[in-house]
Amino acid sequence: MDCSQCDEPAVIYREYEGRALCKEHFSRSVEKQVKQTIRKHNLVEDGDIIAVGLSGGKDSGVLLQILHDIFGERPDIEIHAITVHEGIEPYRTESVETAKEMCDRLGVPIHIGKYEDEYGITMDEVMVKKPEMHSCSYCGVFRRDVINRKAREVDANKLAIGHNMDDEIQSALMNFLKGDMSRMARLGAKTHKVPSEQFMRRIKPLREVMEQEIALYAQVNDLEVHIETCPHAQGALRADIRNFLNQMEEQRPSIKHSALSSIDKLLPVIRDEFYGEASEVTPCEECGEPCSQDVCRKCQLVRAVKDK
Ligand code: SF4
């Protein structure tokens, strides 16, 4: 099949648009979508120092590449990569190597935070000591802490993450099914409000691009990305929703686009009703990071693993 816009062979047929695109037209169209998302939600402004959460996987790799292509030449915007090494072997050491290679190629400074250096534990050890616990609930709390602090060290004012359209819809459905509307209210292209300026504001430039197209973008543009999945990954509900959405999209092309559009129409209403006032934050008694209890969740979890 040829591209609908030229005579080159197509790399994708977009059922939801009814057109086929060659490598060039497909890549330009993904980049155009990302630029539109950035403009529409005012995600990047003059003087921004953007920390990009870079795992070495396809989403964050494509995000770093596109942000670098758009803003790399701008003297008023700085881009840094923040990579977290959770201590999951050999999976994370390999993906950190991929992340370093990406940054070397683009000339982007990379800052790596290791759980072992920060907390004296690795996720592999957490899994041995706390097999009954959901690994991702520890890991997610630790990761947010490391990224937040590393981003502050480079004076970043925003954290760009590689969440794509599928991630956003899955999160919305998960929160809806769990009845967690305050978490649902935190979705969107950028952080609505933060309880403390010490928390990084997050932006999601890939939010309007489907996961499958991000993978294809990485492939046709020869981006070296790490494709393994974490051996400790859990989350049966997200996996079920992912399969359901993919099945729906196959049967009814464009359903993901309409789902995202519905989420965007509902978000202002949900925020008004459920965002709530930010609870007062004070420094954690152990690490000094802002938190709403005497001791922050991260310090509580580190203690729980070490006391075991
Ligand atoms: Fe951590 Fe879970 Fe992600 Fe693995 S899948 S890196 S355990 S959050």
C-alpha cells in the first residue's frame, strides 16, 4: 500500500483516519501532534528548564528525541534527562545504558539516581524481603522521590513524562473503576496545582499519541530503545483494561481518541468537585521532603523494608 500523500510505501494504515502514511509523513504527523498538544495546553514556556523522565524505553526515548528536536536549539530552554536505577537486574542496568547512549547522541545531560545510593536498598532486595507486597507501590513512591529531588538539583521547573494516550485512558478507567475520583482529578496534560513548589509540575507531551504509534515512530526512526519489561511488573487491572481498549480500538477504530476527548471534557468538572484543597505540607521529620504527615510515605516504606 502506498502513502495517501505521496508515492512512498506506507508504514501504517490509520483506521481512525482512513489514510495510509509513509515513514516521512507518519513521523511528521506524530511530531505535529506533539507540537499541537504542547501549544494547546501551554506545556512549555520561555525560560523553562525541563527534566525529562528517561527510562530508556520507547515512550521516554521518543519523548526526549522529539523535545530535543523542537527545543534543542532554543537558548532559553534547557533539557535534562533524569534516569532512575531501581536495582532490578539485569533489566535496569541494560535500560540505563540505553538511556546514556541516547543522551550522548543528543548531547543532553543525564542525571542518574539509584535506590541503592539513596535508600541503601534495591528493588530486587525489596522483592525478597517483602514478597507479599505489591512491588510497584514501593517502587512508584521511591521513583517519585528520586526524580523530584534530581529535577530540583538541576533547577528544573517542569518534569516531562512519556505518558501516551493509552496510559492516560487506562489510568482514567482504573481510577473510575476503583472509585478514586481525587486521583482521576489529577489526570490531564499537565499538573493542575501542586501542594508545594518543591513538587515538580508534570507535563505529558505524548498524551495525544497512541502507544502503538510511539513504538512505530521509534522503529522507523531507528531510535535505540530498550524493549524488555520489568520482571517485577504487576497490575492485573491495568493489563486487563489495556487488552480491552486494544480490542475495542480494533473493532471500532477511533474509540481511543473519543475516550480521551470525553476525559478532557469531564476533567474540569471532576477537578471542581474532587480535587479538594491541598492538605498542608510540612517537612518530613526524617528526610525533610515536603509531606502531609510527620514522616513521609517514602521514609515509612524504607523503614518497613529495612526493619524486616
Ligand atoms: Fe518499579 Fe513496578 Fe515499574 Fe518495575 S514495573 S520498575 S517494580 S514500578
